[in-house]
Amino acid sequence: MLRSSLVSLAVTAATVTGLALDPRATTPYDSTWHPSTYTTAQVQSLLSQKLRCCTALSVVFGSKVSYPNSTTYDASLLSYWSIQEEEVTPTCVFTPSTKEDVSLAVFVLNVGGKVFPGRCNFAVRSGGHTPFAGAANIEEGVTIDLKNLNSVIVSADRTTVNIGPANRWQNVYSQLDAQGLSTSGGRVATVGAGGLITGGGISFFSPRYGFVCDNVLSFEVVLASGQIVSANATSNPDLWRALRGGSNNFGIVTNFKMRAFAQGEFWGGYIGLAVDSLQTQLQAFEDFTGSPNYDPYASLIYSLVLDPASGTWSVACSIEYTKSNPAVVNPPYFQNFTSLPQTFSTLRVSSLTDKTVELAYSNPIGFRQLFATGTYGNSAKQMLAIYQAGNSTVQSIRNVPGLQWSLSYQPEPTIITSKAVTSGGNSLGLDVSDGNLVNVLLTATWNNTADDARVNAAAKALFSQAGASAKKLGVTNPYLYLNYAAPWQDPIAGYGAANVAALKAASAEYDPSGVFQKQVPGGFKLK
Ligand SMILES: Cc1cc2nc3c(=O)[nH]c(=O)nc-3n(C[C@H](O)[C@H](O)[C@H](O)COP(=O)(O)OP(=O)(O)OC[C@H]3O[C@@H](n4cnc5c(N)ncnc54)[C@H](O)[C@@H]3O)c2cc1C
Ligand SMILES: *[C@@H]1O[C@H](CO)[C@@H](O)[C@H](O)[C@H]1NC(C)=O
Ligand SMILES: *[C@@H]1O[C@H](CO)[C@@H](O)[C@H](O)[C@H]1NC(C)=O
Ligand SMILES: *[C@@H]1O[C@H](CO)[C@@H](O)[C@H](O)[C@H]1NC(C)=O
Ligand SMILES: *[C@@H]1O[C@H](CO)[C@@H](O)[C@H](O)[C@H]1NC(C)=O
Ligand SMILES: *[C@@H]1O[C@H](CO)[C@@H](O)[C@H](O)[C@H]1NC(C)=O
């Protein structure tokens, strides 16, 4: 069926029901529309029989729509990182092969949602690594699983790379490593591109190139109308900025054109440190993060990990020094950490792919998971207070079966936040005036649904105590990293009033009837 037929179907449906139709739905789309063998009459008949949107999609897309207990459907659910997302059971899973498939499906869902409100809700899923239920999956709705949009194509001049949204970073890096190139992306092999980039993105290369979203030269986006547009510095620049942090609020990104750069093997890995020198380590972290001469090749994740059985903590630092050709072993910038006695070390020179595979071992799929986050001014005292809050709030849940509880501190110095300005701007609301910051991530893992409420309550208590100590120490910051936020946090509000207003304006412009606000309820929405 041609788009013109669908447009007339939409107009008919809108006329019959008296509902206003998104004006963009009738805007002609300037590329070849996805052909299908079905007639307007057939689809119209389906909709008039008030069948659910999955049926309409099945008519148009056949076997690209799958249902419970089919191999495709079950594999899609089993590939979510957390059990909470895996437990959400959509009516059907749609697995498009092309951007035109995505476009036609969004058009059908948009129309269907207007004819039968509440019946054509959908979710957008790339790597499926958001921990909480419903971010990239939906009960009684359509989950658009982009898993087949996973190409990696380097430009002829090797300065850019096009990546499909459902790439896992391992797939991107292994192809780029082979060509002596890289791009800014996730640090864990299994994580997806789509969510990570549109939510901001922290990379080993962030001190060199900023947040991952700052490295998007152009987004290819399917809007609510089904129209496929580019969002970049010269075409729809307000949408370009909105998608740099605005997550799933504006459309479905079907391609990211990223900056690429020469990169070879580099030095890094994990070291374990004894917790008895904690205060020294936290001071080293503050010095590292706050240095006026921050070394742009230095990337650090400092993690405190609880052993719930004994109540004791240990420290693991992910240290990466991304200088290559040649790689630099044991660079001075890390020596306040590397000179301390180590309980273990995996430091070595190897590829980016190898480093991200290593980080994936400590983040296995298939557990109940919670992320929660805070951002604070760089202060060893605050990091100690958060550790103490993490230790005191966990005591009442230490007996939760399968509990894992860890705190990660990541430098977010001005060398990172300054990059947004020079790369066209983003929506995160961070800049050099925020000073050097520390991103704090709590990761909790446990076995049983019955403990969900207790674990969430302990996490809330932790961040409430962390907020109180930040206030006392004068190190508060409203920013919450969206990709680390718990469902009870509001990261978009933390972008600040001006950014929120710009995001709302972009939503009004590109999605005037609010399809991505109302029909896509999952994840972090504009409010
Ligand atoms: C093990 C692990 C390691 C991590 N490591 C890092 C790291 O190194 N750096 C970092 O910054 N973050 C990291 N994160 C956080 C990560 O950025 C988020 O979990 C992110 O959401 C993952 O993206 P995804 O595509 O896998 O997620 P999904 O759950 O598929 O999507 C996340 C959100 O984005 C939306 N979305 C997805 N694709 C699209 C699209 N194409 N168009 C529009 N909206 C879309 C979804 O609707 C959903 O709301 C990590 C997370 C985990 C679990
Ligand atoms: C899927 O299979 C399981 C058991 O194999 C069964 O309990 C369940 O009802 C099936 N679901 C559907 C929707 O058919
Ligand atoms: C921006 O989009 C326009 C329109 O599609 C395109 O011609 C241009 O090449 C894009 N710019 C970049 C940097 O990709
Ligand atoms: C290492 O520690 C010393 C103080 O012990 C400090 O002056 C220096 O800035 C630190 N170096 C880095 C790179 O953090
Ligand atoms: C953690 O809290 C427990 C209970 O209050 C206390 O006994 C223990 O000493 C604390 N551990 C650390 C490292 O602060
Ligand atoms: C938690 O689940 C894991 C994986 O299923 C299992 O190995 C472990 O024994 C469980 N722990 C408890 C205390 O039940």
C-alpha cells in the first residue's frame, strides 16, 4: 500500500471520529514510500473492526510482527538486561528492517491512536539496557524492537561513522578497531547505542570529546507523522539539540552519524584497592577530578562494592588511558591510585573492544536491577558522606537474597562539560559554570520481586542523605544523568528551566499532537 492510501485512510478515520489529525501526517514524504501488497480497504476494514494495532501492523508487515511464545517475541524479551524489563509483556513486538518500516509503523500507530485512544501505545527499544520496567517495553502495546537496525558504516574519508540505533557497542568497536578508528560511545560491550546516545552518554573519550551526544553530527529521525528527517547543525538544529539528551520524546532515531577519529590500542583495566586507605583514595579522586591540568586521555570509574554477607566494602577502579600509537603504560596522571597497594590488577595494553568486554563481565544480564544517581560538586568529603549513607541505608536490606550494592564515582570535570558549546550544544544543562562535578551511580541487584519496594526505599534514603550532606557542604547540583536515573527521579527537570522550555518547544514543533508524550509512555517524559 502506498503512503497516499494511508493518508486517505487517516483522513477518513479522522473525519469519522471527529479527532484532529497531526497536520504532518498529511505532509507528503519526499522519498520512496515503503510499498506493500495490501489495499487501503483492507487496512480500513481492520481499523473499523476495532482490531488492535498489532493486527493492523501484521497486515502491513507480516512476519515482522511477532506474538507471545513465538521465537522472535521470546528472544526479544530475553535480551533485555534486567528482569523487570523482561517481565513486561507487549501485545506484539515489531522488528522493522529499514527506516521506511519504522516510518510506516509510526504512521499507522499514530492514526490508530487517534481512532482508538489508548489502544495503539508503543515503546521504542534499542539495546534494552534501561533497568526499570516500561522504559523500552510496554504492557498491552507494541514494542518496536530496532534490533535489525545495527549497521556500522564508515565514511570514505574516515571522519564519520553511521551507526544504527540497536548496535551494541561491541559491534561498533570491533568494526572500528579493525580499521584503526573509533568513536565516542558506551564503555560496556553489551549496552545499546540508541538509549545511551539520546540520553547523553559517558565514554572513555569524554575528556577528549565531551558527552557521547556531543559527537552526533546528524540524527536521522522518524517523526510522529512518519516523516523521516535529518537533525543536524543546518537542518532542524533545534531537534538536533533536543535529541542530545532528550531521549525518546521527539521521534525514533534510525541512524546516528558520529564523529570518528584515529585510535589504536591503549593501556587500562581494573585495579582493586584496599578500603582501609579509603580517605586517601577519595582525596586522590578529588585531586584527579579537580586538577587544572586534567589529562584528556584519562578516564576513571571508581567503585565501592559491598559484600552483603560480611558487611565489608572493597574498591575497584576502572582506569583507562586512551592515548594510542603508541600507548602509554602507567601514565603519571593515575599514579595517586596506581601507587597504592593493589589487591588485583588487569592493567594491560589492548583494544577498546577488549576493554568493553571486560566491563561487561561485571554487568551480567538477567537480574533484578536498580540504577539511581546524583551529581555533586567535586568533594572528597561529599564522596565519604555518600559512602557512609550507602553503608547505613543498606544495613536493613543486607539480607535481601542475591543483593549486590555498589557505588560508582565518575569524574565530570569541566574538560568534559565544556565540549557541548564547541560541538553545537546539547540539552543537558551542564557547562563550565557548574565547576568540576562527580557523577554518582548506585547499582543494586537482587533476586526477588518481593524485595523491590525495600531496595527502592533504601536507594531513596541513600540519595536523600546524600542530598542533605551536599547541601551542608555546598556541593549541590540539579543535574541527574538520565541514563542512570531511577524511575522516581526526574532527570529532565534537572536540565534546567531554559532547556526544558526548549525541549517542549521542539516537541510542539515536531510532534504537535504529542504522540511521543501520550502514546509512548515509557522512559523519561517531558512534563
Ligand atoms: C551494563 C550497563 C553499562 C552501562 N554503561 C554505560 C556507559 O558506559 N556510559 C553511559 O553513558 N551509560 C551507560 N549505561 C547506561 C545506558 O546509557 C542506559 O542504560 C541506556 O539507556 C542504554 O541504551 P539502550 O539502547 O541499551 O537502552 P534502551 O533501554 O533500549 O533504551 C533506553 C531509552 O531510550 C529510548 N530509545 C532507545 N532507542 C531509541 C531510538 N533509536 N530513538 C529514540 N529513543 C530511543 C527508549 O525508548 C528508552 O526509553 C550502562 C547501562 C548498563 C545496564
Ligand atoms: C506461552 O507459553 C506458556 C507455557 O509454555 C503458557 O503458560 C502461556 O499461556 C503461553 N502464552 C500465550 C500467550 O500463549
Ligand atoms: C544535515 O541534513 C541535511 C538534510 O538532510 C543534509 O543534506 C546534510 O548533509 C546533513 N549534515 C550532516 C553533517 O550530516
Ligand atoms: C596526586 O596527589 C598530589 C598530592 O598528594 C596532588 O598534589 C596531585 O595533584 C595529585 N595528582 C593528580 C593527577 O591528581
Ligand atoms: C557500616 O554500618 C555498620 C552499621 O551501622 C557499621 O557497623 C559499620 O562499621 C559501617 N561500616 C563502615 C565501613 O562504615
Ligand atoms: C540469586 O539468584 C542467583 C541467580 O539465579 C542464584 O545463583 C543465587 O543462588 C540466588 N541467591 C539467593 C540467595 O537466592
